[in-house]
Amino acid sequence: MTCPICAYKNLSYPPRDYNICPCCSTEFGNDDAVYSHRQLLGMWIAGGANWFFGRAPEHWNPWLQLIQGGLGMYVPAQFGAPYINFQLVANSANVEPAIVTNRLNAYGSLALAA
Amino acid sequence: MLKPYVCVACEKVIVAQDGVASLIALFSKIILTVPAGTEIPPNAVAPKEWAVFSIWDPEPGDERRNYFLCTQILYPDESQFGQITRSKFNIEVNKRSQMTLQVQGFPIGQTGEYTILSWVEENEKKVSDPIQFGIEVIINFAASPAGAAT
């Protein structure tokens, strides 16, 4: 089961009945009765997007978790690096390097730069 | 035993109805240009979708094996990014197996050579040597435009 707030994929219990997400600490039925999911996500991110309960899973990365959960647009600029020029370069011995330049917009999606 | 035929990184894989794969924008290097003074945190991830595409040649009998393709991404300092992914091979007799690992997000917290490792496991044991290739991440700092507010 996936947390509807932070997109953590391995919830042991359904997100209801006062169960608590070990990642973002949301208590379902309590916190989400007061705040919307987006507000709770914003609060978790503003607090540093830290793992809540015990030790985080090995190699856990909150920003990757959000991106994989379709919430990449909420990754703060400095952690997701929007507004950067992103070039993919293929080096080859016998052709000129082909460069594809993409520009990430504020929400992390890609648009080809002319 | 499966033998590697192709293993590359690209921006997108399109598989036609007949199973023929087209690879879009093979790459071996990523250049980021960020405003001067930007500090990129070590756990930063660019919301960039990309793929590791591989093709494997089976031997007779492989179609009865329970092989998994494992893929690991290492930072330049050899620490691991994300989890090791495990995808089950679908093997047919006398047919090459194509595997596409779609990756959402590219780590950009370190500059230098990232390593992509792929190997075959059966019953959670490695049964092949890893194939590995590198993707270099370079970060350029762009000068602020003259007169721009800071």
C-alpha cells in the first residue's frame, strides 16, 4: 500500500483508522481530517522530508520517492533542479556528438528547447 | 545461460506491436547548467525519465529458468542510488529477450562518473558477471546575466 501523502510504497497498514505512515508521520483519520493531502505533503517537505519512524530503508531518497510516485512537481527546486539546462550527450568515435537539450520547467516536466 | 547482447542507457524506448524496439537518444553523459552560486544537495534527483535497455541471448533450456535482471546505479563515490531493481525475464525459445528498465529520476548530487551495473540472478543468487557502463554527470555553473537581480 502506498501513502497518499508522501508516496511511500510499503505501508504495512491501510492509510486509515489512525495508522501512521512511518515515512511522513501522517496519522490517517486524524491529520488528514484537519489538513488536505497536499497541505500535509507541503508540511512534510517544509520540515525537510525526513524519515519519521526508526531507520529509513537503505538507500531511501525522499525526492526519488516523490518522483516515482508521480509527485515530482512537489520536489523543491534545489533538490530537483528545475530551471536547469539538461543535455544528454552521446560520445561516439566516428560521429559528431549528438546533443539533446532539454529544459526542465518549474514542475519538473520536460520541454524541448529550441 | 543468458548472454548479454546489448546494454545501453537512453532517453526512451519505443516498442512496436511486433516487438521491435526503437531507442531514442542514447547517451553517455549528462551536462547540467545551473545558475552560478547554486548548491546542489547530495541527494538531489533531476525529475528526468530515462531507461536502461538490454537484449539477452538465451541458450537452450533457459526458457525453463527463473531468471531476474538486476540493475544497480552507483554514485561516483560508489554509494548506491535508490534500490536495486529486479525484473523477471520472459524467455522464449530461440528468441532474444529484451528488457527495458524505466527509471524516473536521475541522481545529480555528485559530479563525475555514475556506474550502471546489470546482472542476472536466479533464486536470489548472481549467475552472471555484471555488465557495467558509465554515465558522466557534469555540472556547469552559468554566470548570472549582467544586471540581474541577485
